[in-house]
Amino acid sequence: MYNVNERWKDRLHKKNVNRGEWQYQGGNSFRAGVHHKRLIQMLPDYQCKILDVGSGITYGLEAMIYKKRIEYHDIIDCVDRSLGSGHKPTFIRNHFQCDIEKEMDLNEKYDVVICFEVMEHVDHTDVLLQNCLRHLKKKGLFFISIPNLSSIYARVELLLGLQPHVLEVSNEYANFGGGIFGKLNSPSGNPVHHIRGITYRACKEMLMFNGFRILEKWGTTHGKHEYLVRHLPGIAPEVWFVCTRTDSRIEKVRISHIKNKT
């Protein structure tokens, strides 16, 4: 196995990265969609502090952020694996390996906390959200995304008596009960370990319950048709939320107005 520091470069060229590995965590996705570009556009020009919770180890999103010359970037990889020395690229300040389903404190607050397509992989979802809230500055922003169990695709699958492809029943094979839709989504049958099925409405209520105030939300999908579901998050394949703390006075998603002070 070659150095991960080289593999994040390969990721940009879609080479030599095992699909099962990058697919396990949302930050490893090859597909830089419109929604990722929107996040990059929202990032400030000053040297803000960013924490990516559940980043994975191919540093795809981090590489995109680095192009904006933001280097103050910490990540948490929630998978226990031996990476060896020199495993991270230079634009990652700290690479923590933590159990995100247990209370943790890095003794630092961040301007931006990111948690992309991680919540569906964990059991203790409230602990995960509280860990994110704990590390968010009072005027900071929290970005989170989930695969939507109430998407139009999942509704059709259920109507046909099939297992929704976003919610697996086995750790060994992904497509039990999924029929043709499951095979189209995962031809190899490799599971991505989605143990939580989360709808748009459930995620919205859960974020508010755990101390977040939602500033913006939108539906998204991969490919060229993101615009079709942008304003229909309830039936979109994926949903993004931009939040702040309940005690914050931020009214609009303007990261450039966030100060570095807590």
C-alpha cells in the first residue's frame, strides 16, 4: 500500500484509490458536484479555522479547499487504521483519529465545522452532533449533508416493495432486497455501511433539537441535474444544511462576515 500523501493526489485524477475505501466516508467522494463548489464559494478569504468531522483519508474536499489558500484545516478520521508517518499532505494541520460516537473535546473552536454524509454511518447520532456543536464558534457555521431516505428514488423503491438503496440490511452485501435499483447503485454489491435511514424532515428536527439553527437547506444530487431538486429537499437524493448555533445572531449565510473571535 503506497503513501496516502500520494493517494490524495491520485484522487484528483481518479486513479489507484479503492472504491470501497473512499466510499465509506462522505469526504472521500470523487464526485465534486455543484454542492461542493457552492461550499467552496462560501468559504471566507481570511485564514479561518476549519474542522472536517469524518473526513476519510483521501482528502478530496480538503484538496479543493486548499486551492482557496485556506491552510488552517484540521480533520477527524473516525476509522481506526494504521497510517504510518507522513500520511497527511502538508495542507492538513492536524489529523485526529477519534471515536466520534463518544464525547470528545479537541480544546479548540472552529469557524467552520463540516460533517458530510457521516451521520448515516453511526449509531449515536446525537453524540456526533453534540461533538460538532462543541467545536463550533458562537458565530461559526456548520455544514452537514445526508442521503435522503424520503427521496423520490427511495419512495419508488418502497412502492415496488424493494429495499431502499440508501439503507442496507447487511454488512456483507449491499443489495439484499434492492432488485435492479440496488444493482445499478452498487454493481459490485460492496456495502457502504449505512446503518441509519434519515429523512429530510427527521434531520431538520434533529439539528434543532441538538442546538443548531438552520440558515439554509437545499436538495442535491450528483451529475448535471442538481438544479432540478435544489428547491425540493424533501424528495432530493441528498440534502445539505447550513447551520449556526442557536445562540448565534447570524441571519444570513455570509461566512465572509464571520470574525475569528469566538
